[in-house]
Amino acid sequence: MCRCSQTSIPYPQFVSFNPQFHQVCSSDFVSEEWFSSLFNVNTSNYHPLDFRLVASAQFQVLSILCRTSRQAVIDALKGFNSIAILSPNALSHDVLNSYIGPSIEQFQKNTLDNFRSYHHFVSSLIEEHRFISALRTNFYTRSVPGSNISVTFSAIYPQQVDLTQSSSMLNETCRCDRTSDCVYPAGIYNQSRAIIPNEVFSLDVSPLFMIPGFQVGCVPQNALLQSTLECFYNQSCLDIVISLTDALRTVSALNISNSFSRFSPTTTIGILFDNLMVESWENSTDFAAYFQACAPKACSYSYLQRFFLTYMIATMASIFGGLSVALRITSPWFVKFILRLSCRQVRMLATNEGHEPNRSMVVGCSIMSGLLQSTFECFNDDVCINQFNRDFSSSFTKFNLNATQLRTPIGSLLDEYPTVSSSASANYSAYFEICAPSICQYHYMEQHNIVYIFTTLLGLKIIYLHSIKLICMLAYYCTQYSSTSTRMRYWY
């Protein structure tokens, strides 16, 4: 666990985005040169169903869609980069990813939802106000002869492609004054006759070429959103379009490889725009940068490790060696302490059991030592003799001793007692010679000093280190010998 010195860490310090957009947004199809090559001063003379009438305008709209998508992504990332992660402790790599991953997914979803709502609002605004296209694709005007009055007529397309619209008519025509979603497959026609008011757009001749997937309709934007770019993935199709429109000849077809796009060539531009023209967000989380921003001052960690043979041998040797040294040092002190404690307890018990302390009688660790330190004062006192006889069921009488003898310890009285002379003598040398021992052993007690303790510990450490080195070397040579034998066996 690591305590962060900075509890609030902004996302940009460790999360990065590199969004990749659809290849059409970086192609020549959204360049000014391409628009200009498709535009013609006589454009308004083309038939409303002719691709050449709306081509320049539609590709300009496509360029606007790309720029709008890119700007929407940039604005969304600015909002995301203003968010910070709050955590007093440093998160592990897995925990950080499990936290950041859902946050990024939610950010992407919210970005798409907000953009689609915005797009729907703008489309509804255009639909509600019924703007008149200068290309005469949704409405056109006619002057009333003999007056200054102009009459506006709605464009009527041969069929309704989107049959889900409520404006579908039984005769399969679509009026632009009812909906702006009327579309018709785009083609290149050799026809430029005048439009007859309230007449369905019709063609008297066959098309020179039909543009696969491309649509024309009431509004260039709506028709474009229902179109696909499949013709512009095919170089042959593109070459025909260029030859019939005198468009820019240096333009190359889009790359149809799956590695370049997650969308198929038949995907409508409306679906591309709903996905912000984004192929991939390419986000990454840099854990090292996060940890550096966290800047913990101290960390604590735990780990699991499986014990191997060398480690177990070294551990057992150190444990037994340490216990041996510790017991060898502390055992003499411990035994002395127990003996002293035992003697002290005996004396205390002897004192507490009596009804009254008897100063003439002494109790010691041994009976003889206590007797030699006692006096006969009690045996010259009637009260003490009576108490002694009651306690021990005896029949002692008062001793006839002087005051000095009564207060003198029994051991001193024995020392002053006349010694009896004897002519007998003991010859230890003769005894030892007759015993004639074949072998002898002896014990001695020695108190360990500080020099002995340090010397012992140092010696044990040196022996331990050399033993471990020897064991490791033996294990290494055994392993090497085994590997060499195996290789030689394979060789032969």
C-alpha cells in the first residue's frame, strides 16, 4: 500500500487518446481542388436527378461533416481531460485499469449520444424552416407571364426510398414540401430539358452511368447521409465518374482493406456521421505516469515465496544454532534463579506458618545449616517450651545453661567443645594407591563472561557462513554435473 502525496490526479497525466477518423476525412474527396473540379458554371442546367448537379455541393457537405466530427471529438476530450481521479492510496495496475476502462467507455457513449442529439436538433431545424435549395432540388420558381409575380413549386421525385416515412404516397412519388428525405439513385444523364411545374421528375433517356450507392434528393445533406461511398472504393468506378464529369484526375480510390476501416464500403454516410467518423479512439493508460503523479513517499508490500531446499537448510541451521547459544548462556542463570527462589519460598513458608516468630530457631536451605545458627534461648523460656511441646507433641524441660551459653549459636558451642585426641590417622595416598583407578573424570563449574559469549557467537557465525557456502557450491556442482551428463547423453 502506498500513500499518494497527490490525491487528485487529472486524467491527462496518465490517460491519452489518439482518435483515428475515417479515411475519407483525410482523402482528396474533401479537398477544395476536388470541389472546384466538380463545379461547373452550367451546373443549374443539369437535370435534378443528375449527379453532376449536386456532386460539388454534396462533397462540400461531406467535408463539413468531417470537420464537425473532428471538432466534436476535440471538445469532448477537453471535457474528459478536466476530470481527475481521486484516491488517497496508489491503485494497483489491475484496479486502475478496471476503474479507468468503464470511465472511458462511458465517456465515448456519452459523446456519441450528445452528438446525435445535437445532429437531430439541427436536422429538425432545417426540416422545419424548409430552406429553398439554389440547385432547385426541393423547390423551384416560375414567373407568371405578364406580371411580376413568381410562383414556387415543390419538387416531386419518382419514388420514396425510405418507405417508413409518413409522407409515402400510393403512387410512389415523394414531394419535398412534405418531407426533405426524398431521394433517388444518382446517375449521369444526357438530358437538360426544362422542368414542368407539378410534374414528377422523369427521364426520357437512359442514364450514361449510375453512381453505385450515391443518392440525390430534396436537400444535398439528407441525400448524402443516405448515400454510400462504395463507388469511391473502386478505382474503375471512380475513373468513369472522373471521365464523365471532367473532375480532378489525380484523385485515388479509397483503400478497401479491412485493416483501414471497421466500416464496410456499403455503410451509409449517415451511420459514419452518427459515429463521429471515428474508426478507433486508440486510448491508452500509462500506469508508470500515474504512479509518478501519485508520488508516494513510502510503500508497504507483501509477497508469497515458496521455500526451496537451500533456504530451508539455512533457516534450520540458524534456528538451532541460535537456540543452542541462547540456552547455553541463559541456562546457568536460570538454574541459579530457580534455586534462590526455592530457598526464599521455604523460608517464607516457615515464617508464615508459625503463630509467633521464634528468634532463637533458624530455618535454612539445609537442616544442619539452620541448626548450627540457632540458639537455646527458647529452652530457657517456659512460655516458649510449652508452645514448642504443644506444636510438636514433645516433653522438653527447661535447660540449665548460663545466659552466655543460651545466646551463643549451637555451631559456636560445638566449636568450643573440647576435642578428643586419637592416635588413629588416615593415609589418603595409600588409599588411592590401593584403589588403583584405570581412568578418571571430573566436572567443574565456570561462569561465562562477556568475552566468552562474543567469542562463541563469532565462531558460530563463521562456521555457519562457511557451511552455507560449502552446501551451495556442492548443490551448484551437482546441478552442473547433471546438466553436462544429460547433454553428453544426447550428443552420443
